[in-house]
Amino acid sequence: MNTDKTPVISALHDAPATIERNHFKYKSLSCWALNLFMGCAHGCRFCYVTETSIKYQAGLLKSYGVADPVADWGSYVLVRPWDEKKFMASLRKAEETPVSQLNADGNRAVFLCSTTDPYQTIRNPDPDIQNMLNDQARSVLRKALTAILDHSTLNVRILTRSPLACKDFDLFKKFGNRLLLGTSLPTLDEQLRQLYEPGVPHPKQRLKLLLEAHKAGIPTYVAVAPVFPEVGYQGMRDVFEAVKAAKPLTIFMEPVNLRLGIAERIGRNAKQLGVEMDMSIYDGGEKWIQYAIQSLKDAERAAKATGQLDRLHLWPDHQALSSKKVAKSQPDSDAYLEWLGRHWNRISEWPGKKKSK
């Protein structure tokens, strides 16, 4: 596994960027996704995308020299090229899809991106190749957004951990109420960033991006996700208070979702940093369930304390937290399941729309 910020493998992908239907469940993020890369230079230790990589893309990644897509997460980025004919065909297909065939909570939005970060710095040992890849990535992003703006009525939701998004404020503003810019901000703590997301820009930089976007008139949202076990109520309250000035339409929140390779990556990084931590919470047992439920409840407390409860949209794991065993372990199982369902069925806010109830 790569331990610094420089991906070992970066190259052009053989498949172009196109708009594809996504299959989010209870997320209320979008109807489609536009993924500009395979892999991600940020390499967050908690990222669940690696499970998809090994399930569907292991053979392709191997042809580029990626031996283990899970262990090597953060060490490879393949940039999808621009093919105007194919992109426009995917855009027309999305535009012409009847609303009755779309997930009701998606706001007819295209999500950038669902498996990677749309704004990341790609590195390569060869400076010329590195410059070419970064230029290509930026060009594809701008062309795709411009096409969506000029040739469709679709909305756009952007989620990033990078302040590089500020370079496209000019384009974002042209969308008006059709675009939402969000950042992932699970903590303001630098030590936790080093432990869980060492390849990502500092939380203060992400917060600044959000505040500057709001100042520029760009509608914002924030994903306080995933909330690490060490963050707790006070840590979430600090984040909620910090983002308040950006007036995010929605504040999403979720605990760390356990997927293939996550525990190993987190444990390995903790060891490298000399940090002692209780890894039993990541074994998927009772400790994880207790942490997940408590984190969701703490988020409600923090949102209420900062006057933003009406904007809070929790993402409870629909498989792990709705089992009969878990429900029966709660003081009032019916109330617990109703609470989960309220967030699963919630439709997130969109600029210009009436507020969700």
C-alpha cells in the first residue's frame, strides 16, 4: 500500500466519462453519477469503493499493474478521456428519462462523483505525463459540466474534499439553482485526518471552500461523513457550528460503513503513525452497532444545539441497523424503526424547491 500522497500508477483509462444511472439506496443524492476517474489519489482509509473495484474492475486494474485494488487503494488513478459523441448520448438518455422511472429522492441530479473525487491532484513520476493527466482531468470536467448546462435541464451535485473546486466557481454560478456544491467534513481534528484521510486537504481548507462558495452565491451542502468513532458528540457539534455560516441546504451524516479492506487499512495506518486504537469496533459486531446508533443520535443532538436539526439528513446503514435483533435491542423497537424510516424516506433539499418535511 502506498504510504505517501503520490499514486504509483496513473494513466489514461480506456473508457470515456459518461453519465450512468446509480443505485444509491436511501441517500437522496442523485439519479445519475459521472465518475471522471477509476481510483482516487486521496486514498481515504475508510473508503468503501474498493469493494466495487475488486468485484467488477480487478481484471482491468491488473492490466494497468494494480496487483491488489483493495490494499493499494490511493495508489492508482486512471483518468477517463473525453468522447463527445458518447458523452452526449449518455446525456440525452438521462435527459429523456421519464421522471416516473427515476428514484424520487434523486432530484434529477447528476452526482460528481460517486466512486472518486472530481477534484484531485494526480501525480506521476514523469512530469510531462503528470501535467497531461491533470490537464485532461480538468478539461473533461469542464466539458462535461458545460454540456450538462447547455444541453439539458438536469441538476448537478458535486461532492469533494478538495479546495481545487474553487477554480470552477465561474461555471458553477451559471447553473443557478441547478447546482449544489458540497464538501465532506467528518472532523476538524488534524490528528484524526492524519489517521483516516492522510491524503486529503486539511479540514480548514475544505471549510474555507464551503464558506467561499456560499459567499459567491453558490448553493452548498455538507457531508459530515463518515463520522469516526473518536469524533463523538462534541466533535460533530464543532463541525456543525463551523459550517453554519455557509448555510448548507442539507447536512448529511453517517458512521463509518464497514466494507472490504477498511479495518486493515485503518489499522495499518494507525500502526505506522504509532497510534494505539481499539480496532474491535471495526469487526462488525455489537461494538460497531452501538457506535453507529450513538453517532446518529449524537448528530441529532449536535444539529439541534446549533439550530440546524431541520437540515440534518442521517444515513443509517439499512442492512446492519434494521435487523430484528438490533431493533429488539432498543428500548422501543417500533419507535426505533420509525426513526430509521424517517431518514431513509427523506428527500434532501434542493435550491428553489419547497423544504422537505
